[in-house]
Amino acid sequence: MNPLKLLIILMLITSTQLISKDEVFSETAKKQFLIGKSTTSYDEAKSFASKMAKRLKIKLDLRGLKFDKNSFLTFSKEECDDFSEYPCYLGRGRYDDGEYISIEHTSAYAEMRDGYYIVVLATGDNVSKSLAKVKKEIPDAYIKTAEIYMGCMH
């Protein structure tokens, strides 16, 4: 367990206000990700994502993210101003579940090996339906579960 998370839990448990374990962890959620490709090359990920969008007839939605050699991916300066300093990145999975193709960076997900661009084809609680469809074109596609922070970003 993350040491900071453990410290927060201990502080909450020892406080005079009693709260449940579910309340402590309510700001995170486990999400499933259908991954079609993992690579260290953004260009390779983008080429693969474009090709698969056409073949699978799944919408390509890069979420306005641009490649940034220093931070991997970033939203525009204007979008970053809403919640962070520029450059900024929030991985898919907070409130954007569904079947569409995006390119994400593994730095946003503690359960994933850092340093990779992943081509995500679907997110949510039931991506297994999408997996069956995708396997025809991408035999090594797989589902990965990751914990996503759902709390405030201010």
C-alpha cells in the first residue's frame, strides 16, 4: 500500500470522527481497460490507433491530448489552467468510460509499467464484450484493471 495512503488512513482512524473503510476509499475506483497495443513510441501508437479505428469501426478520440517530449502527453495550456500547471495529463478512466480508441501514457496508472504509450479501445466495468470484437483484429489484446482517482482535482 502507498505510504501516504496508509498515513491518511491511520490519521482518519485515530481521529474522533468514525468513518468506514468504504468512505476512505470512495475517491478511487477500479476500472477495466481494453488495451490493444503497448509501445514506447508515440508515433507507433498513433499509427496503430488510426489503423484500428478504421478496421474496427471504433471512434478515434485522442481527447485533445498532444505528444510532449518532456511530459509524454499533455492537454492544451487552456485546459491545464482548469486544474493544473502546463503541461498536464489525466489518464482516461475518470468519467469517460465507453468504447473509443485513445492513446494514454502508463505514468497515469500505478498498476501499469511506466514508460509506455497504450492504445486503449474501451474502458468501464464490462469491456469483455468489446474484447471479443477486438480479438479478431488484435489477437493479443487484453484487459487490465487499474485504480483511478475520482476525487477533486483542485
